[in-house]
Amino acid sequence: MPTYEYKREDGTTFEIRQSIKDEPLEKCPDTGQKVKRVISGGGGVVYKGDGWYVTDYKDSDRKEKAKAEKKSDKKEPKTDKKPDSKPAKEKTKAKSS
């Protein structure tokens, strides 16, 4: 649930956790004063867990290395051909008399 910031009539502020679906408060739950929701910049986004790529970072050194790798990949010829394989030899049974 997000945290919303409200400003009371006397100028003081408080924060409260509310569902996104809830209507904004009209009165302070503690003092009973009229309140207005304050638009704030938020706390930013925090990503946790795996799934980061080299391109996700703003490190210019990493970008240069990635470009160098791409250039070296283009210079090497790619062979998509499968190696030649010999057909399997058929086994024959010797007839015993």
C-alpha cells in the first residue's frame, strides 16, 4: 500500500498508508482538522532480485566494452553449418552353418 502525505490547516504534515482505491482524507484522524493531500516526489523505485543487464548501468566504461565486443563478433565469420557426419554402418550378421 502506498504512503500518502497530508497537510493540516495549521501547516503540519503527517503520512498515512492507504489503498490506492481509498478516497483522500478530509479530516485528520488525530486532530480532526481539515487536511489536503500533498503531492510529493515519492521515494523512487527500488528493484530487488536478479535480472539486471550490463546495459542497465550508466557506467560509460561498460558501454565501451560492450561496443568493442560487438565489433569483434562481427569480424569473426560465423559458421552455421553442421559438421559432416558419416552415415552409420550397418551391422551384418555372419551366417553360421
